[in-house]
Amino acid sequence: MKKGGLLILFTGTLITTTGEVHTTEFNQSGAILSGSLGMRFREVIPDSGKSSFHRAYTGEVMARNHIWMPWFGNWKGRLLSSWENKENGRETENQILSGAAEVNLFHLSKFPFSAFVDVKDSRIDDSEQLEPGREERLTRLGLRQSYSPELGGMNATLNLFHDDRKDLLTGDTEKSTRGIVSGYMHRGSHRITTLMVANDRSRSLVTDRHKDWQSDLTHSYNPMSNFSLITSLGVSGSDTEDILGESESSQKRVATNLMWRATTLPVTLRSDIYFKSLDTSSASNIDKEENETRGNLSLTYLPYDRWRIRGRLGVLVRSGDVDEERYIQSITTDYTSKVSPLGAFTYGYGIGTGFSNEINTDDEDEWIGQASFSHNLNRTWQYDWFGPIGASFTFGQDLSYENSSLEEDLGTLVNRISYSLSSIGEDRSTNLNLVLYDSRNSGRNDFVTQNVSVNAIHNQRLSRYSDFGITYNVNFTKQRGDNSTVDDDDFFDVDKQFRNDDTEYSSLEVFFHSNRLFKVRNLRFASRLRASSRSLYLDDMDEDHGSEYFWENRIDYTIGKLDIDFRTTWVERPSVENGGTKTITLNVRRLF
């Protein structure tokens, strides 16, 4: 029998049976059962090579019930039995079993427990957990145990997951196990939180196994609103085995953060200390040992309205393979003006000055002086053309100058222009955003950055049941200069210097939805067209690496307990040889 004749015959059989079962659930021995019969036809047509035709017939049974008593627990399960046939130069047939099961115990108590197993197969299942275009089978197991006392203020949770993913074409398997323990305890002004994570991942066809783990413990102390002390401890490690050999790494971390705000003076004190110890080793004999300690102490004072004075002391100490000590003292002052009317616009500005001293281990002290000025000019409009329309315009400049005792002076000028337009009506919405950015340095390699971005979105409701939308994005960035630091002892590092770089990107997306196509109840249609390119005007896509066309159409129709789903997908990557694929899929499912 031809494919079309088989499709019509099977569809007619399913439609004929719609009147035979009048309930979606029935109770047998206390279990509530439901299910479905379905079929799928899929044809994949690549730009080159032979097309493949896939068909599958599936029976699905679902059941759920409580265990002993409703308060004790419940369970649910799903079983799919499928016959699959594929024609791609040669014909193959497979019997496929997949499904899922879940058990919940004491789900209404303070220590609920749940466990599940889920088996998915890409030949019959549509799931985000399965990679598109691959034939694979995924088995996932998991359990969860939680504890919360009746008095509250405490919680502990354990999660374990295991994934077994198998490539049905190559036979390669990837196994991963993940464990997560989390919890918290809250007593008065004290709160303790903990998180422990462990992962183990391996593959069968290649030498690749990776283990990593992490543990963090945090204590927060908030005796009053103007004082807080947070202390955290953390350890982590990893163990990797691949074709390059084995490598190990471990890290220990300690951090504290203190904040105090005076009640009678506009003074805020902040302090933080951070310590890290890192050890790595590998088969290539590239071992590394590094200890790092950072400390900062800052005091902020607000002498007058809109004025701020801030002093800071900082220290950085590294030991191990790298020995370094750095001490920083700085003081800054800044002022932010009120936003004032200026004709039809509003205007505001800010100024700042700063001075810092940095002492390094090489006994070369660096004195740095900074000054900055920024201002913004804004205006908003309200129109009533075809409806309420709002527009806003902002122009801003940032000017800064830095004088250093060791390096050349640095001056930076940043120009910012933005324009936005928005219109919201009963059946439509439109948004347009335009941003222009220009940054120029004088000194320090004279670096220049220019950026233009445009984002336009329009959504239109055509009727009670249909709407469409369009989104357009353009982004262009141009960079000139050399902002890299080259190691004088590394001759080859000169190739890493940044010179010129232009980046262009544009995309266009259009969609249409109808929940009652041709005024037919339960007949739904959706279409989505997307084009993206590394060029500015969506041109030269045949030569543009990374460009893509994507067009998807979908029709869903429900007749009583019969669901019909028809989809077409077209993907084209012009810059890649034979990078296009067309897919046609028909799903028919009869519920009972």
C-alpha cells in the first residue's frame, strides 16, 4: 500500500472510533486510567543526499492512584509502545518502549519523598531534553527528599539525578550523575544557608570523564537594620580524564562582608575580606599553586545634599607561583545636580574628582589623579495621531581625564544619543528604540568604539482570535586602535594586539497566530519566519557565515477527542554547503 493510502486509512480508522468511548477516565481497582492511540509521519528532505521517511504508530496508557491512603502517598505512570519504520536508502523497523513513572510519599507531611524514572526516545518523543536532528534515547532517574519542621525556620533538601543518553546511530553513551544538597536555618538575627553540588560525567567512545564538586556555607547576622555581617566558606574541586591525560584542581574560599550605617550621621562603613587558595596539577606537568588575599575598607560621608565623599583602603597579596603585593589608598568626591527644566527639555549634570596612590612590590609607586564630568539632556513628547504615542530623546556626554605618574595621560569622551517611540492601543503595540554610542580615548593607544543599534517591535491584533507581529534588529559596532597590553618577554604575544574590528548583525522575525482559522472552532494555525545575518541589511546571505533562514508552519485541529497536528519546517544556511533541511510532520492522536 502507498504511503498516502495508509495515511488516509489509519486516519479514517481513528476518526471512526471517536464515538465508541464516552469518558476520558474510568476507575478500575481504584486506579484512574486514560490513554491515547496515535501515529506520526515525518519526511526529512536535505539539500543533498536522500530524503528519509519515518512513520510510527503509538499506544499510550496513563494511570494514577493513591498508595494505601490518600495522605500516605500517590503514584502515576505512563507507558508508550510504538512501532517505528524508517526509509533512508534502506528500510529499518523497530519496536520502541518508553514512558515514565513517579512515586510521592508523605507529600503532605514535613518530610515528603518523591522518585521518578523517565525514558524518552527522539524517534517518537518531542522533547526539549532531546537534541534536534539526532536519534537518541534518554533515560533519566531522580529522587528528592525534603525536611521542614512544623515550627518552620529550617529546611533541608536532597536531590539526586542520573542521565543515560545513548546515540542510536553511533552507539556512543553519555552518563551523568548529579547530586544537590541545600538547606537553611533561621533563628532570630542569624541565618545559615548551605549548598553542596557534585557531578560525574563520562562518555563511552572517547576517553572523557569529568568529576567536580562544590560546597558553600554562608552565615548572615543582622541584629539591626543599620548593621549586617555576612561570612561565607567555600571549597570546590574537579578531576578530569581525557586524551591529554589526567588533571586535578582544588580551591578554598573565605569571604566576609560588613556594613554599618550611623544613625545620627550620614556615614556608611563597608569592609570586605576575601581569601582564595588554588592548586592545580595535570599530566603535562603544568602545576600551579596560588594564594590570594584581598581586603577593602571604605567610608562614605554625605556632608551636604547631593554631595558625596568616599575614602577607600585596599590591599592585594598573592603568594605561591606568583608573588605580588599591592596597596591602594583613594579618596573621591562627586556631586549630582537636580534635574532642571531647560526650555522644552530637562537637564542634569554631575562632576567628580579623585586621587589615589598605589604601592606595588616593585617599589614603583603610582599616583593617579582623576576628574570627570557628565551631563544629560532629555525631552519627552505625547502625541495623539492614530492613538496615544509617546516619544523620548536623550543626549548625554561623559568626559573624564586621568593623570598617572607611570603611564601616559588618558582622556575619554563618550557621546550617547537615544530615541524611543512607543504606541499602545486596544489592538496594537509598537516600540522603536535607537541608540548611538561613540567613545574616544586620547592616549593609552587611542582606542575608538562606535556602536549603532536599532530595535523595532510591532504587535497587531487582527481579530478576537488572530494576531501577528514583526521584530527587526540591527547592530553595528566599529572599533579602532590598540587597547591590549603586550608582555615584553613574550614575542609571540604581539599577534594578540587589537587593531581593527567591525561587527554587523541584523535579524527579522515575523509571526502570525490564529486560534480559529477560517472561523472553524478548534482549528489553530501558527507561522513564524526568521532571518538572521552577520551583514547589516540582511544582504549577501549566500556568502555570510552564520546567516540562517528559518520558517515554521503549524496547524492544530481538535475534533472531540481526536488531535491532529501538521507541521512544516524549513531551515537554510546559505553559507554552509548542503546546510538546508525541509521537514514535514503529521501527528494524529486519539484520546480515551
